Amino acid sequence: MGNWKEQMHEQLRLAKQAAKELAILTRAEKDKALAAIGERLLADEEAILQANELDLARAQADGQPDSYLDRLRLTPARIRDLADSLNQLVTLDDPVGQTITSWTRPNGLLIDQVRVPIGVIGMVYEARPNVTVDAAAIALKTGNAIVLRGSHSAVNSNLALVKSLREALTLAGMPTEAVQYLPFAEHESVDMLCTANGFVDVIIPRGGAGLISRVLKTATVPVLETGVGNCHIFVDQTARHEMAEAIVLNAKTSRPAVCNAAETLLLHREWPLESQRSLLSALLQAGVEVRACGITRSLHPSLASQLKAASEEDWDTEFSNLTIAVRTVASLDEAIEHIALHSTGHSEAIVTEDKANADRFLQTVDATTVYHNASTRFTDGGEFGFGAEIGISTQKLHARGPMGLPALTSYKYVVRGTGQIR
């Protein structure tokens, strides 16, 4: 077995050992460590940013697109945001040890369903160094050890962040081995992590469709899937123009590379043409490439030269950049049908003043999060009040939507008796 495999096996062993220590720590002990990590990140800001510059320079030399660079980039503001999210986590209740429900059987047995840590979390992610901190922090708060495997394109940033994390754990008296980072460039290391039964209890992939697909196909360890975001906004015929324009622009342009950004705009045919033109013009002026269906282009001949023809493939694409697909629909039913065919089940929104239409949309559309008169950009653990999130699950078992602290717990039954036998 090669040296990197031996090293990785040892890291997995140490993580499992640390998980046993973490499981019995008090909230005060865990919160002390989280606060220490936040302070350490701020103190180490210069070293972290220098490491990030190395990764950015390599990515730029490789010709990576702006959306990729945005995910990779750390700034003083983003490091402060990471520290703030840690401080917010400190204020949140620790779910470990909470009694979910309790009941007494006719024979006198008292049964409690109690939250417990999952154990060891394996995290596989792409060029998102913020995930290194977010994932580790949520794991620690919930008494879990974590094994991180980021993309090699962010290795300098991730190693600098993990160095700060582990030094803070040591100072706080926490088991340092609870946070492991796998620096190996070999793709086989992902496969080894995904098949580390007995050492790793769950794998969470966070990234593009290719990464998630590979993990799902390879893993023998249970997978908590995070999905890509092909998010839609449907502007109904009663939508207020100013509101619709603000929501669509925010959802598309505020941070186009993230999974809760809007990728498809559905316009009701009866929404005033003047409002439609104004919205399309605003998108174009914001630098958005608009790929429109034939009906949309025919309705707006003055903009036709600026509206590119949408292909069938565009309806299923997570652009992750300043591109949006636009389709004109004749009804709420047609909008819902389009979403059902093309959605990834992430976040979907309707802008309307018709309460009945809003209620029908919210009840019918199958997604982790559905919105009425609000931007899809709110699908985020921090915005939901969960603190730092470990990802957004688009599956339906165990956890769905932004995954905060409870999503990284399981439960066990604690049964108390007075000598009962069966």
C-alpha cells in the first residue's frame, strides 16, 4: 500500500478515535472551541489570504471562469463572515442530548428518543474553502469528527484554514484529531473515503453534478446528498412590477455562482408587456446573457437582437454565471409543469398578488424550499437562522433543505425500567 494510503488510513483511525471523545463533551466545552476558532481565523487572516492567493493565481493561469474564481476566493470580509458564523453557532442550542419525544408503555417502561452525534463525517467538496470552516464547525458543535477532502485546486487555502482550526482546538483543550484534512491529489483518495466503512459514518458531497454523481456511484458509506440548483422564478400575471424586477435581479445577479441563484425565469403571457420588457432590459443592462424562447423573442421585437435563442438544453442547465433562460408561459399550470420537468428540487419562487395562485404553487411544487414574493437566494442556513450550514440537501430522507445542526445528529432510544422482563 502506498504511503499516502497508509497516511490516510491513519487519519481515518484518528478521526474515529476523536469522535468518541467529542460525543461526551458538554456544550460549554464545544462552544469554547468554536469561539477560539473564530478568533484564530481573524488572527491568521494574512496567512490564510496569502495561501488563497496561490490557489487563485493557479486557477487564473488555468483559465478558470469567474464563477469558479468567486467560489475559490477568500477576502477579509469573507473571513470575518466565517468568524461571525462561528459566533452565531455558539449562541445556538446544542441538539446533542435533546429528548425528541418521550412516552411510557403500559408495562411501565419509560422510552426517550434522544439526539446523538452521527460519529465521523466525510466531506467531499470542490473549490469552496469556506466549506472547510463551515463543515468543521457544525460537526464540532454536534459532537462529530470530520474528514475533509477538498479539491486540490484549493489545497493551499484549505491547509491554511485547517491549520488555524486545529491550533484553536489544541488551545481550547479539544481533541485536535477531530478535524482531518486529506491533502492528497489522487482521485482515488475520494473513492477510499467513500468506501471507508467502519471509519466513516456518512459522506456529504458538496459541489457540481459531476462530483455528486461520482460519490453516489462509488460510495458504500451512506451518502447525505446535496444537489445542484436549477432554480426558477415564475412571474405571474398579477405580479407587482417593482417587486418582480427586484427579486429576479437579486436572485440572478447578487451571486450567480451559488446554488440558490435563479437559472430560469418564467413569465406569464398576460403580465403587462411593458413590465416584461423593462425586466428583460434590466437583466441585459446588468450584464446577464438572456436566452429566451421563441414566444418571448417574438413578443419583444425591440429586444430580439439582444435575446439569444434558448435551446432545450438550457432549461436543464445550472449556469452558475450571468446567464438566464427565459420562457413565456400561458398559465400557472404551464409554469408548474415546466418546473416539474426541469427542476432539481432546490428552490422555486412565484411572484404574484393572487393568494390562491401562490398557495397552489407552494403546495404543488416539489422542492426543498418554495417562495412567494421573495428571492431564492434566501435558501441558506445562515438566512434560516441555523448558523453555518453544511450544505443544502435535495433528497428527502433524513434531512432536506439547508442542513444545520440537527441534520448532523442521529438518535437513539433510552429505555428505563423497574425490572420489567418480556
